[in-house]
Amino acid sequence: MKKILALLLCVVCFLSLFASCDMLPPETPEAPTDATQPDDQITDTLPKAEKWVAYEISFESEVIYPDPVYTCDMDVVFTNKETGTTFTQPAFWCGGTAWKVRVALTELGEWSYETKCTDTQNAGLHGLTGGIRCVPYSGGLEIYQRGFLKTEKGTRYFMYDDGTPFFYLGDTHWTLPVEEIDGVGGISEDLAKAYGITSQFKYIMDVRMAQGFTVMQTQPLGWYTGVSGNSWFGDAGGSIFDYGVNDMIVQKFNQYDRYFAYIAQKGFVNANAQFAYPEELIETYLSGGISAQKLEKLCRYWVARYSAYPVMWTTTQEGDNDYYGHVGCTPENNPWLMVMEYIAKYDVYDHPSTCHQENTDNTVVDNSVFGEKKEHTWYAAQYHVALTDGKTPNFNMLKAYYYDEAGKPTVNYEGRYDHFWTGTFGARVQGWIAFLNGNCGFGYGVQPIWSIVWAEYGDKSPTSDEKETYPRDYNWVEGLYSEAGQQLVYMKDFLSKYEWQALEPCFDGNEYFEPQNGKNYSAAHIDSDVYIAYFYGTSQNGHGRFKNMKDGTYEQVWFNCRTGARITEEIAVEDGFYSIPNKPDSNDWAIALTYIG
């Protein structure tokens, strides 16, 4: 009896953290006053959890299981006593006898919970009950004020839970766990001191949040250590698919939790890939090295650890549709299809789900095998064509995504940063083209942040294949402060002044826009009320005209895409069209016309 009481007392210490689970504790606000009772009658002693914020409950098993992720399942059933809402969140093993459930409560009020374990004799994990009071979020981060992201059929943009459109501007971190969280990342002591840097990873997150980025695009890739496919969850002898979650792998997860927690603490959405580069699972599964049953257990484990944070599932890099046919992979036997299915099976929050596509020479919307799955809710496209003077976007490809009958959101998830191809100009062009041609998001990348491995081992010889290409020997601080990062935020701020989510692309010309020279542009409109175009050629004139306009007065804004400056004036429109005037100079500019009356 004493032993059972001791275990129950341990359970209600919800915010205590075991040393083997290295996590940042969530903030716990004071409980709000219950308006239905006089203040002197309130005796609420329940632990408090803020709405939408990840909250943890710790448990201690009576048994140390061999291979616990494969041999023991633990769930926690949560029920809102006022509304009756109930859901089951998987718990996870985090080393030794330590287990946790990580949950985000989505409704205010009192919640009860009950634990269920496949080992019903384990009194430390099975049959325990308790309660939590969910209170309003007390901070200023929009993702927790409005709730996790969702998609709706026929709507081409992401939205918060309350329906507010979400502007996706992502920063890419393929080798996330290689970014030092307790060190400065290989820069000199003098440079670190000059910038006040004590943590490479946290400093990058802090700067990107201050700038206005909203998404971190992450993968758990590490240094190449002999593991085919490059999984950080492994060592020179194998990967998570070979080992399962053993003592070494679980300690890596405990460390990786710190990255997820800080990303969530800053208010970003983490568009994360699972486990490894695609070829590692493909090779292991197709050779019989892991069964579908064990793969499902690993996916369940990933969801248990990370679904209570603001996330989007991206499955794996370039896995749609068959990772270029690697070692016999086909659209039919691709094991990453199962990963998408299993992740969705255990995800009670229905986070948006996709698979990072192969480049558009191989996979687009029309031949996406993942796009056919019910779990798939958005496209993570990869198009990175050089866009120097004289070149235009691939409008046919962009039209295919926009007019896809499923009406899903599309993000240019991997722009032209791979192989050090792009500098400030290229990043700006790709961002503007994405948003004016029906995409709802853009993924930026700059060396050496998008991949520390590429920065270390890639070809650092000079290149001139694109205008304003970044130097290949940048350190990560130089990459972080490269001009395009801020310039893309200028774009975000500018488009956010309009109903960007309602913009309809003009593509290569339609009844609202008539291009003149047929190159170096993108344009969109909202009925006859808003017209926006972007011109990135060196010519200052010959931009064409807007059509189907209302007669009357429009506000005209020329927007300097490099500085964020605006040139504003009122113009008169007659006969339903307006010839676009010369750009202020030969650089890239955007123009917006808004009907006044």
C-alpha cells in the first residue's frame, strides 16, 4: 500500500523532470478566478496547464523493459469534464524507468486523465488517474493565442485553429542536431563575444523570430558517420531502424527534445521530417532489416514526443514519390508511405502532413504518389530554377499545383539554395514568385545554416552561375545576417498589408494582367480591387498593363524589395486598364494598386 501511495504522489508532480529527460519546463500561469463561485469558496488545487502549450506528466515504471518501445505501449486518456471531449495521447519512454506523456490541451476547463499500459501489472504505468485544469494562454505568441495549424479542403493556405490565415515563411535546418545548443558553433571567441553568442542554435532562433520568420524546416540529419542515409539517430554502426530505441538512441531523443522545446518556446511552427534521410529507411526496409510493425512503433514514438508542439509533418526529404528509384524503391513499395500513415494514426491534433517532394523535374502535383493518400494535406514542392535576367517562372508547373482538384496548400519548400546556388537576388525572386503564383509559403535556406555538412565539405570554389550568389565560405553568423533573410521579411510584411491569401495568380497573363515582354514577372489580383506584380528583370519599362479595373482612383505603391521602402501616390484609371509605369530603377520591384473609389 505504501508503495502504491508513493507512486501516486510521484504522478501528481507533473512538472518534475527526470535527469534522463532533458527538457525546458513549460510555463505554468496562475489559475484564473472561477466566475461561477465566490473567491472565498475556490479550493482548486489541480495543476494548471495553459491552452495549446505542451505540458508534461512524468511516470516511473516498476519494470525496466528490454526494448521498451517495441515491447510496451502506454497511453493516457484525457477527458474534458465540461465538454466531454476525449482523446488518447501516447506516452513515451525516456530512459531507465522514466516515462512521460506530453500533451497540449485544446479546451479550457477541468480535464481528468487515466493511464493505460499493455502491461496491466505495471502499477507505475497502468491504471493511474488524475486531473489538470486548462487555463488561458498568458503569453503573446500567436501560435498559442490562436491554436495549432490546420488545413481545410479547398483552401490553399494554412490557418490557425481559429481560422486566421497563417503566413508560412520558413528557415531551413536540415542538420538541426549538429547546430550546437551548448556551444557557439565553431566561430571564434572574439566573434561570439562581439555578438553575445553563447548558443549557436538559440541565437539563430532568436534572430529569426525577431526578424519575423514563422516556420523552422528541420530534419534530424547529422555528420556522415558511415550510416547510409545520414541519420543522426544512430552511429557508425547503424541507425534507429537497425537499433530501435535503445539506451544510446533514447539519450539522443532526450537531447533532440531541447531543440523542439526551444523552437516551440519561441513560437515557431516546426515543419519536421522523421528519423533519417530517405535512403536509410528504404535500404533497411527493402532488405528486410525492419518490419512494418516495428516501423509503426517508431512512428508512434515520434508522435508521442513531438505532436504536442506546434508542428507540421514533412515525412522525409525528397521522398515523394520514390526517392529517384533508389535501390529498387517504387511508388508502390516506398516505406515512407507507411511513415505518413502511421504518424497520422497516432496524431490526435491532425497536424498538416506532407512528404517533401523530389525536384520538379521528377515529381510535381500530377505524379505525386503521396498526394493520393488521405493523410496528405499539403504539397512541399521543390523547384529551384535559376532566375537570372531573361528567365520566367515555369507557369505550367505552378498552374498544376494551383488548379489541382484537391485544392491543397502548396509551399516552395526547398528553393534554390542547394549546392550554394542562390544569393540575395535569387532568394527574393523565389519568394515573390511563390506567393504571387498561388503558393502559401516559401522555405529559405542559406549556408551554412541549411546544412552544416554541406558548408564543411561542399565545393567552396567561386561561382558566378547566378546573380548575387553568396560566398561559399561564409560562417554561420554571416549566413544568418545575409541580406535575403531580412528582405524576405520585407516581402512578408508588404503582402500582409493586403489579403495575400485571397490573391489569384495571373500566371502568364489573363483577363486581369497582360504582360508586354513575356519575361521576368509574376502578378496576382483580388477581383478588381487589388493588383500586385513583381518585376525582376533589368529593364525598367515594358511591364504590360493591368486590366478589368474599376474606373476611379487607386492607391499605387512601388515597393523596393531590397530595402522595404515604399513610393506611394494616387492614380486615376479610365477605360478599365492601367499601363504599368517604369520601375524606379533596374533592380527588382513590386507594385501594388488598391482601389479607393
